[in-house]
Amino acid sequence: MNFPESAHEYADDETDLQNVVAIRDSKDLEGPVLFLVEHEWRALIHRIKSGCYDPD
């Protein structure tokens, strides 16, 4: 995963991106960005650490 310098670089004047995590595939720097609010980010990290996405 690649973390952009700032999620604010994608914001316009009407967008509040405080407490947002922006992630993308590090192999596709021009690819889409996934924006997660804090509770979504924490839930994703929890699922990753608990092995939910481990290959069988």
C-alpha cells in the first residue's frame, strides 16, 4: 500500500478530509485511491492482523 503525502491533495474547497486515510496500490501510483475514515481504517487493520485475508 502506498500512502500519499497528504489526503488533502485530492480535496476541493468543499471537501473535509480530516481523519481520513488514503491508500493505493504501491505498484500503480496513478491508480485509484481508497479513502477510509478512522473507524474503517482501524477495522481493516484489525481484520488484516487477525488473518482474515491470509491465503488458505
